[in-house]
Amino acid sequence: MDFGEIYHFLFETYAGIGVLVAVSIVLCIIIAAVLELRTRKTYVDRGPKSEDEEDEWSLFDDEEDGE
């Protein structure tokens, strides 16, 4: 296979474009996982929060605030 055949397959056929999309998705997932692991390693533990601190907002919060 020469460069022309590879170029034609990747950029001029549906299967080649599918390969490019699949490789891009896999590459993005790998990069995101590596960055997430590096972030977790950097910010290991910020200590326990006190119980009276309620800064966290939850989408599924069942408590009604003053209604």
C-alpha cells in the first residue's frame, strides 16, 4: 500500500471516514482518562468536610427550601 491508497481509503470512502471517527473517539477517551487520573493524583484529599457545611448542590435534592 502506498500513501495514495491509504489517503483514498481514509478520506474518500465511508468506511475510512468511520475509521477516522472511531479512532478520534477512542483517542479522546484515552486522553480524558489520563488527564482525570493525573488530576486525582494531584488533588488527592482535601480533608473531611464538617457536617454543618452544605455547599454541595444536588440535582436530586429532595429538600424544599422555604416553600
